Amino acid sequence: MEEGIVRYRRDVWGEEVILGVSWDLLWVVAVAVLVLLAAHAIVMAVLVNRKMDKPSADGRRVLRHETIDRWFHWIMAVSILLLIFTGVAPIIGLRIAWLEIHWISGLILTFVVVFHIIRSLFWQDFKSMILGPRDFGEPFDSAKKPGKYSFEQKGMHWAVTIVALTVIVTGILMFVQIDTPFWDRTNSMPEDQLGLVFLLHGLSTLALVALAASHMYFALRPEKIFYTRSMLTGWISEEEMAANHDTTRWSPKEAD
């Protein structure tokens, strides 16, 4: 039985319990994301002639991402894409042995996220990622340049953080219910609670699909591609930094 975004079933006592999210929403999310990103691309194409020339990538280079942080980003990206693919595959009718790949990817994601949280708190400038009142004015005032991270980058970071943590916590609760090389199936969680966990896991999965698609789109935008390059090489040029960032709020060291 389905009602809106939730699927229900009758338990052994005949009571209605949550089974999980309605996967019809997957197609709603997919279409909505495609429409919004296409609309953004059209608007940007119309405005492109009003924009100044892109800053050069030549000249002095400054460090934007340490090697360890680039590794974290790409391992997290691969694990999320594997989780999305293996989680969605049975829903769209692909017959693959998905479960083991899914939970292994989930464990990898859990490890790198915990690692990143610890690193950001003790070895990085955590304050540079905090959204403050000034940040909310950036999209409406081109004169307001960000520090290391823009309003959009901070917003994406926190959205992914919240969604990823929801996926991880609910995934772990589901993981302990199945047979693994570490333990046998427990079936310890009451059916109504497990249904709620499935619902939250499903909703966070749908959110992760939308965020991943949006992130890849903006990462490939011509005016943003230098950020993607920096996630591969670690550096941006001094001219790119000056054009897109407030150098009084972010003064990185020179890249090797």
C-alpha cells in the first residue's frame, strides 16, 4: 500500500506499519533535477555575453586542496556513486548482485566521513566552512567575494553532510539486521521501527541522488571547471583566486 511518499504493509498482527519510501519519487526527483539544471543552463547561456572573460590559469599557483583532502573527496565520490547505483538498481529492474557491494561501499563512506570530520575539527580551518550572515548576501551582490568557500559551496557541503550522515546512520541500523562475514542476521529491530529506518534511508537516498547530480553539473560548468581541476591537481592560479575570492579572507600558500 502507498500513501504519498510512504509505503505501508500489514504486519503479522494485521496492523499497518511503514515499509519504506515510495520509489515512484525516484522518477519525480530525476525529472525535477533535470528540469532545474536545464533551466539553469539556459539562463547561464543567455547571460554569458554579459560576463567578463575568464581569469587565466597561467602564472603563479596557490594551493587550494591538500593531497589527503583530494583523496578523501574522490573516495567519497566513488562510494556515494556505488551506493546510489546499487541502491537504485533493483528498483529500476537491474538484476545484479548488489547487496554486498552496497554495504562495503557504505562502510567505506562511513570511514572517510568520520575521518574527514575528525580532520576538519583538529587539522583544518573549520570556521571557513561555517555559513554566516555575510554569506547569504553573496548571490545577490557580485562585489561580495567569498573567502576560501562560496555560499553555494558551503551550502552544498552542509547539505551533503546532513544527507550522508542520515544515510550512514540508517544504513548501519539496517546493516546489523543482515547476514555478513562479521555476524549472522539478528532481526532484532521491531518491524515498525525498521520500517521507519527504511523510510529515512530511502528519503536520504533520493536527496543524495539530487545532490550528486547537481554537484556534477556545477563541477562541469565552464566558469567553475577550475575548481574541479583543483580537486585533481590541488591548485588554482593567482588570477583565478583574485577574480573569485576575497584575498583578505583567504590567503593560501603557494602551490609546489
